[in-house]
Amino acid sequence: MRDEATGAFSYLAGCARTGAALLIDPVVSQTPLYLGMLAELGLHLEWVLETHLHADHITAADSLREWTHARIAVGGRSGISDADRLLDDGDEIACGDLRLRVLATPGHTPGCLSFLWDDRLFSGDSLLIGACGRTDEPGSNGACLYDSVVRRLFVLADETLVYPGHCLSGRRVSSIGEERESNPLFQDASRDSFATFKTTLSTGAQPDILPLALEANRHCGRLLKTEALKQRRVSARKQPCANHQYE
Ligand SMILES: [Fe+2]
């Protein structure tokens, strides 16, 4: 599913036998769509998985947890709090008969993860189709991203399908073999040159929503609650005697 406003992709996978389902990188504005699809397909949501701390949209993780009682799993180095499970490289996520392997692919952010489900790779923003995630966000590291893509993802089987976190080209799926052979960012680039190249190129404007998205997504997308709490804190500072419990 593609969020038209941000171009972000979310992925729903379900177990045919048990009806257990998982959602990867859901966007909060699409929550009604996800709930409708789950109902229509007769699935119950067990897991919400985040590939990383998103800066361009607000996650639906907390909203879906409240609606469905699904659990939220995020990278242990993602900087996201309030999740139900912290994931590390090599971990496995079980959802009915589905088994997803966790691959740590830092670089775009320090806590980026990719999820491998049989011959399908959900690569988040670590590897895009003919591109990769930007490296000018807080905590980004181009050399680290190079290692993740070249040494962790390009060693997977050629036929592994790549489902990225964003679509820049209009396409929705690629393969490891195709990206290894033709992704222009990784052709003849050394680790050092890639890091410099990306740093130089990533000068496009960052999304306006970045500060708000990071703040909300650090708490699984609890934007409204954190905003409400802020207002109460401001109010408390103005009336310290009456409201000091909010400090
Ligand atoms: Fe991202």
C-alpha cells in the first residue's frame, strides 16, 4: 500500500492458516484503510513492524495497537520507545506460520532494519529501487549504509524480491540481482567514495514534517498525546502551584 502524500510503502502479510497478520511501516493517515483490509480479509493483526525511525511521515503503530491490540516491534537501536519488542540482528518474528528474519542494515538511520520473509526482502529505506535512503538525517552514516547494502543485502540470492520503503521510480518491486547489477549508487563505488558522494548529493530539502515526525515516531506515533502533554506542560509552567504534577 502506498501513501500518496509521502510515497511511503506499507506492507501487509497474513497467515492463510491462522489469520494472523503483520504490517510493516504503516502510516497513520492510512489507519482506516488498514483496519478495513484486515476486516475484509478476515485477518487479525498481531505485529506492527518498523524498519526504522521515520522522518517523513508519522507511523500508525500506536494507533493500530490501540485499535487491534497488536504488538509493536522496532529495532533496539532505533531510538523508538514504548514498543513491545526490541529487535536485533538475527532475530526471528513469528506470525502464524510466517517467519521473518531480522537483518540489521544501519546507515540511513543507526537503527535501520530489513525483514527477510523467505524470498522477499522488506528493505525499508536501506535499499530502494535504483537508489537508497538519504544520509543527511540525524544519525545517518553513508559508510555504514554502504556496508549494510553491499555486505548484508547484496549477498542474498539474486532472485530475492526487494520491496522498498519508498518508490522513487514508479516501480514497486525489484530484486537483489537487479540492484546489485544496476543500482547506480553502488556501481564502481568504494566505501569511502560512496560516503562522500552521498553526503554531497543529499542536499535536497528535508521534509517539513521531520521534527514533528521524529518526535511522534520516537513514541510509536503518539503525536496527539505528546502534543496534548506539551500543552499541559506549558500550562503547568504558567501555573506552577496548581499544575506542578505535569512537570
Ligand atoms: Fe527513512
